[in-house]
Amino acid sequence: MTETKKQLRVIAPAFVAPGPSGVAIRDRLKRLAPEDEKVLRLVGAYLGTLASRDLRARCVDALEHSTDTWAARKRDLTALSSSRWAGSITKRTHDQWALARRGQLAHVGSLEAGIRTIAHRLSLPVGEKGTKGGPGGYRTAHEWFHKARRLHVLKDRLNQVRNDREAGVVHVVRGGKRLLNTRHHLRAAELTEAQWRERWEAERWFLQADGESGKRFGNETIRITPEGEVSIKLPAPLAEHANARHGRYVLASKVRFPHRGAEWADRVEANRAVAYRIHLDVERGRWYLTASWSCPVTKTIPIQSALAGGVIGVDTNADHLAAWRLDGHGNPIGQPRRFSYDLSGSADHRDAQVRHALSRLLNWTKTCGVKAIAVEDLDFQAEKTREKHGRKRRFRQLISGMPTGKLRTRLTSMADATGIAIIGVDPAYTSKWGAQHWQRPLTSKNRTTTRHDAASIAIGRRAQGHPIRRRTAPPRIHQSDGCGHRTVQAGPRAPGREETRRPVADRGQEPHARTGTKQGKRATSTSKTGRDARSARQWVQDSLLLTD
């Protein structure tokens, strides 16, 4: 019985990724006076308390929320702070609640996928091997027993999450769930209770205000002049700490944004909306101010225009980016490049490593004169679960460590400022087919082509619309003359050239020398006299046989 071949999935077409929809820049608040830090801590703690109360009220409303309840909450907050602070707090509350609902829906999908996988494997006999279309049974009865118990646990969790979603119940932690759990593992985190408490309180502060177009410098709550002077509108209970008119407090520190500073100054001078956030980095003991604003999405150029000068194919891996330049015909040019990064350590360190690798990639792209970078449209949300890969813990950790989402967002944002288009391609079979068709032909004594380098070529060719395969071989009968390998061919004007060739035995007596060409060596040894006699003869084409 012949085995049926696995059907390949449909390859999605390549597309040009749209540009970023917003901008965020940051600067450090240097040389703050002790009174400045005191006021910032008081305002952040007070508004943080109001934000916690408002979030609790929003969670109590659940699915019964309406514009009337929103207006009532905002009126209560306005009496305790100001109308603009109340608007910022309620907007932040609704964003948190909506984010929790989206995460809840994703959690339901993850649990359902895990239950389907485990139930399928439990239904198979122990030790049955899997196929390309799905996994097999569990290896041992011990593993089968523990997976059966896990199936009941996942079903209980799914029922609980579904009930919460139907009732509109969400679980939100102001300050972060990870930092909250760190309280129970202070020794492993190398923190004291006082150090953890300081971080916890700083994360729960609220010091951010949305912008408003048409108002002075684009924000009335946290105002920054084009010269960099920062002033804050104090809440009503803290108005006694004001050092300027209209209940405002002016900081001694001035800010200047090295990155996109001119763009920010243009918005401020035109009184366009700019949102600000002040936060404390407890570990470093530094205060930072972040400015952000929305911008119209950059209109994407046609993919043919972006690929006119070639493309840079990039393969994303756990510790490096493998890149290779391709010309307009899909042929690799020059040597492959590798941009390494280290994703160990803190989140700031990982983010800096990713930005540094992308900066080097973009600089090399500009040096080559290429206007497009092709990357895979990766999404490992459904590929890194323990139910899918089972005991392959290292493989799951490898997939989880790949910064696909952060890298895609960073690359799109950074490339938008340089005029380089980012083309997303379907990641199906790129590593497999790239290694099959490109790794060995491009490996030489002086160059070792890795599987990742070959995958970058496959990604670039798919973005250009070329097949990954190097060339399409002609049909088998066209690889020869249909009756054997071609040995001697008559000229285009020789009479009878379209007739049937004579038997090999008769052709063996004919001379093989051609006028004006050098005679090649024969496989069998012949006498010099015989060679001279045959070389003296010339090729004579047989005349056509004419009959009445």
C-alpha cells in the first residue's frame, strides 16, 4: 500500500509591514532638588491610590459598565484631584481592563489547545509512534497517568476562566504580577523586604497625563516648554506645595530629548497633543520622563518598488540574526553576515542587545544601498506549550527565548526613520528548503554556509516572489535526445540531419575529428599510426538515398 504524501500548506503572500503608529522618547531628569523628589513622591503616591480605587470600581462594574458609570467615577475623582488628572486615571483604568480581557481570551484559547492535544494522545495506545500529521501516544504508562491528571487540571482551569469571562471578572495587579510574586522569593531575588517594598510602591505610583491639542504646549497637566522646563499641576489636596502660579510646581531639572528632539519641539510649539509619564527607576535611583504622541501610519510603498534594488534576507534565531544580500534576480551576493545578541540578564539588557543588533543590520543595509529587508512573520504563541512538545524542555525554552514580537516591533519602528521597507514573509519551510537547495552549493573550502544562512536566502527569495529552489530542471526526455546521450551533432545546414541516426556499430568506424578543433583523449588506447590515419580523414556526411 502506497503511503500518501503530506499536503503542503498554502504559502501566504509577502507584504510590506506598515510603519509605527506612535512615537515615544525618553530623557533623564537630572539634578533634581530634594524638594522636587519629595513632591514627585507625594503626587505619585496620592494619584496611585486614586488609580487603585478607580480600577477596583471598574472591575466591580464588570459587564454592566456604561458611560454613566464612567462619568460618575470621573466626577468623584475630579473632586479629589482635577478634571484632567481624573480623565487620565479613568482612561488608564479602561486600558488595563481591556488588556486583561484580551489576555483572558488568549488564555482560554491556550487551555483549549492543550486539552485537545492531551486528549488525543491519551486516546492512542501507549508507545504508538506519531505521524507527520499529529503526535503519537505517550511513551510509558507512568507518563500517561500523569498526563491524565493534568487533563483534569486543565479542564478545571478552563471552566473557571470561562465562568470569569462570562461574568466579566478579570484579575489585574497594579504594579505587576511578577513583582508581587517576588515578595515570596526575596532570597532568590537577592532583595530585602525594604528594597522590595520601595520597588512595589514606585510601580504603583501614577504620574502620567494625556495630551490635549489646542492647549498650551500640548498638555496642561504635565507641561514642558520648548526650553525644557517641566511643571506639574498639583492635585487639590497637595496645592500647598506649589511654587508657581495656578497651583503648579516647577522642577529644577530641565529636559532635552536627543532622539527626535526637533520633532518634539515642533509639536510643542504648535500646541499639539503630547502625553508625558514620570517614573522612578529604583534600582538605579534615577528619575525619567517619557514623551509620546501618535502619528499617522506611514503609507507603505508597493512591494515591487521596495525590491527594485534587491533585498536583505534575515533569519531570526535565539542568539543571532543571519542575513544575506540578494540581487534583483534572487542570487546571493557577497558573504553572509551575522548579528549576534545576548538575551540573558535583565529586560533592559535584552532590549539593548536587540536594539544594537538591529542598528548594525540597518547600517549594513544602508551601506549596501538596499531599500528592503525581508523577515519571517513569526508567531510562537501556539508553538511553545508543554502539551505540544512534551519533554523537549530545552526546545521550548529556545522558542520562548526568541524575541520575535519585540524584534518585529523594533525593526519596523527603526527602519521607518531610515526609509527602509520591512517585508514580512510566510515562515513555512524556509529553514528546510533553504538547507536543501542552498546550503551545500554555497559551501566551499573558504566558506562554511550554515543552515541559518541558507534560510536567509530562502526568506529573501520568497519576498521577491521567486521559488526557493535554485532552478527548475527540464523534463527527463529533454535532458538528452530521447534515445540516448548526444555524442555527435550535425551542423544546422548538413543534409539529412533530421534523419534517424545510424547504429553505433556503424558510427564507430567514422572519424571523430572536427576541423579546427583539438582532439580529446580516448578512453581506450590505440596505436599512433591508427590515430594518424583516422585524423587524416575528414567528416563526410552521407548523401540522401533517392529512389524512384
